[in-house]
Amino acid sequence: MAKDMLDAIYNAEEDCRQREANARAESAERVEQTKADAKQVVLSAKEKAQKDADMLFEKTAKEGKKELEKASEKANLECDILSRTADKNRKRVIDFGAIQRLSL
């Protein structure tokens, strides 16, 4: 009877050690899986951030190009106005310069 009790205790201890080893192995597997999941989440976040940044860059570049075109059109219009004004006043300026030279 005492031997049976000792065997039962021994078997219970062995069973406990086995469950503990299994729990440690499962825990280690979960830790590794969690690390792998975290790496994947970080990688996905980086990819999304890069994609968002690329899209924002393209949008900003398009907007910048439109603004540049508008500014260019405005500058061309202002140059045309100045050219027309200069054309209108050219004869008067030349005549005024000639008059000044004659009076010297």
C-alpha cells in the first residue's frame, strides 16, 4: 500500500513536470508567434505609411504643377500687358528723348 502511494505520488509529480514542460513549450511558441505577428504588423504599417507618403507626394506634385502653370499664365499675361503698354508708349519715349537731346 505504501508502495502504491509512493508510485501515485511519483506519477503525479511526473505528470506535473510533463504538464509544466508542455506549458513552457506552448508559451515559447506563443511568444515566437507573437513576435512574428508584431513584425508583420510593423511591416504592414511601414508599407502603408510608404504608400500614403507616395500618394501624398504625387498629389502635392500635381498641385504644385497646377500652381506653377497658374503662376506662369499670370506672369505671361502681365508680360503681355507690359509689352502692349511699352508698345503704346515707345514713340512718346523716343520723341521725349529726342527733345531732351535737342535741348542740351
